[in-house]
Amino acid sequence: MALDRPAAPNDLHAFWMPFTANRQFKKSPRMFVAAEGMHYTTADGRKVLDGTAGLWCCNAGHKRPKIVEAIQKQAAELDYAPAFQMGHPRAFELANRLVDLAPDEMAHAFFVNSGSEAVDTALKIAIAYHRARGEGARTRLIGRERGYHGVGFGGISVGGIVNNRKVFGSLLTGVDHLPSTHIPENRWTRGQPEHGAHLADELERIVALHGAETIAACIVEPVAGSTGVLIPPKGYLKRLREICTRHGILLIFDEVITGFGRLGSPFAAQHMDVVPDMITCAKGLTNGVIPMGAVLTTAEIHDAFMTGPEHLIELFHGYTYSGNPIACAAALASLETYAEDGLFQRCADLAGYWEDGLHSLRDCPHVIDIRNMGLIGAVELEPIAGAPTQRAFSAFLKAYEKGVLIRTTGDIIALSPPLIIEKAQIDELFSALREVLQAE
Ligand code: PXG
């Protein structure tokens, strides 16, 4: 393919790359210069099959014409409008579309620019909501071990990944964690595991310890993605919902990964038939194309703020780019693309084939567990003694050389392809992975 830009920039020094081994990368860079459909194109002109939808975000695949066109048109029409005390039609249209797509109880959308901002926004809304109702002592936040909620101070405080927390000081105070749902009895489970619903009862222990009247919210990922695809045990989320309801604690589902069809329904809340009080989303909202996120809330939460004199600002929170017109246009076009292609249903239809292909890797060397749900999969490898993460990272590099993009976290390979993936491409992905693992 003809590329009208240099194949590789000649100086990689200035860019401090996020969540990357910078020195290693810069010695041996891996650059994408184009993308279309299910494939990236590398700087040296190779096609790479996208097994990860970018970073779990390009659910409709790449370079989708409707989205490209919507962005171009919007940029030419209204590039930016002030986000505070001014509006533009697309933000309202998008909010309506989003609450239509979400569980019935979700009635309002607050726009942000990333998953991290969505999480911090939801946590702030939770605390402010209780205060607005005269329960100002409810400030405590409950997260979960091995949870990932982005990288804001709120998100890392409720998150449960030691490397994301330990060098950043004292974090938020008044945070407690549920135990992870990842237990050894559930190894090799296809879909949701049988054991572990009782782990939700740990919230009762935390309530007994602190008093429900001090707890604002509990935030969990319906399926924990970043920490290696941890699937909720059957009944776990329902039990968490019941306990939260019993104690007046808001339940927040962080659907940054599970939103927009990854499990075969618009949101995991629908797939699991559990209604949270707030949903955070991002990534697939714009098919990954423009940064954007949202917090969806019930009418009850929103309405608690709508008191006092009408000329006063109700919530002292928001971002310069909240509901940015171009992001809204990208999101509207993404939702249309998902609907036109029937991608959520497509995910549901492909999930069984995906599961079979994934679990066929069970006999590969060093594989110690396989997990899946919707179009999400994880292959956990036995760490090399004394060199954790190395085995999976080496698999990542070999897969890339073979023309397949995977993600790794620790010694876990995580897969989350665009929902447009074809069965033949699922076969291609797993057969490349099989070759890689057999060489490990
Ligand atoms: N919540 C969840 C559940 C996430 O998965 C965030 C919040 C933060 O989103 P932003 O947009 O601020 O990055 C995430 C992000 C991976 C990977 O490879 C996962 C994420 C981001 C980058 C890589 O697992 N999740």
C-alpha cells in the first residue's frame, strides 16, 4: 500500500509512551500506519489481524465509512462548542440514543472523554448524590481486588492492581475492596463459572465493619478485562445488587470494556439481567475513533441534584471536551454502524464458535487456564520461574511477527476482536496462537 508519510519517524525519543516498556520498544519499534476492517498495516507494509479491537475499543473494526464521514462532516460544520452553559444538538441526540440503548432505568448521560474520567465522575456523583439527599456521611467507596477502573486517582483507589497503585502515594482515603472473584476451582470454565457467588457476601462484612451509612457506592467491572479476563461467577452480580439495595449503596457497573456489544447485548447489565445505579462507558462508544466516555445514571440520581434555585449550577463537575461535537458525531455514527450491521447479535451468534476455538488451545504447553465470555477470551500461561510476564510478552512478540495482534497482562493473553470478525479469521487467530504457544 502506498503511504504518503515516512515509514518510520527517525527519532522516538520525545514521546513518553503510556503503559509501555519505553526503552525496549524504542530499540525495536512496532508501528501501525493504517487500519481497515479487521486489519492493521505496519510501517513495513505487513497486514496484522486485530485480535484486540485496538485496546478493546474498535468494536465495528477499522475505518468504517459512516464514522469517517460523520467526523469529517462535523468538523466542517461545528468543530467545537463550549461545554458549559452552552449546548449543541448532537450531544442531546446522543444522550437520548444512549439511554435508549441502556437498561430502562438509565435516564441520563453525563459526557466525559475517557474511561478513567467516567469512573472518577461516577464516584463523585455517588458521593454528591448522597450528600444532596442529606446523607453526607456516605463517602466510602468500595472497589474490588484485581479491578481496573482507569488511572485517575479515584480509579486507582478503587482499583485493585498493585503496580497501578503502589508508587502513587496514599490515594483516596475511605476505600475498601471486595475480594477478586478469581478462584482456582473455576479453571477451564466455559462462560460463567459455577463457584464464587458467595464472594459478593464480603460486601456484608465491609458493611458490618464500617456501617452502611458511611458507604456511598460499590464499583465493579461486570467482566474484569484488564486484569486478565475474570468472568463473574453465576449469581455473583445479582447478589451484589441485592446487598447494595438492602443497604442503600449505589452499584456502579464499569462497562468500559463490556459496553457496546462485547457480550452480545448493548451492555453487560442487560446480558446479566442486573440493573446497576450507574454505568460507566467509553471505548466502543465511538468505536475507539475519538476519545469519549459517558456516565449513565438513573432518574433518581439525576433528580436528587435538580433542587434549589434554577439559575444555579447543580453539579460542579465537567470537562472542556464533555460532549465535544466531533466526538458526539463519531458516537452517533458508531451506534448506527453497530445497529446496521447487527453487531451485538453477531457477537452473541459467534460466541459459541469463539469459545470452542479458544478452548482448543488447552493442550498447548504452559497453558494453565482458559476463560471466555461473549467475544472475550483469555489464555493464562504458567509464568517462567523468576521472570513473570516474560512468557506472555514473548508470545505477544511472536504473534505480532506472525501477523496477529494480541494483548497480554501479566502472563495472561487477552483477546477481544472487533465484532465484525469472520469465522475464518477466528480460525486464523487461534491457529497462529497455537503455533506461537507450541514454540514457547
Ligand atoms: N474502566 C475499565 C473497566 C477499563 O477497562 C478504563 C476504565 C479506563 O479507560 P481509559 O479510557 O481511561 O483508558 C478501562 C480501560 C488492556 C487495556 O489491554 C484495558 C484498558 C485500557 C488499555 C488497555 O486490558 N481499559
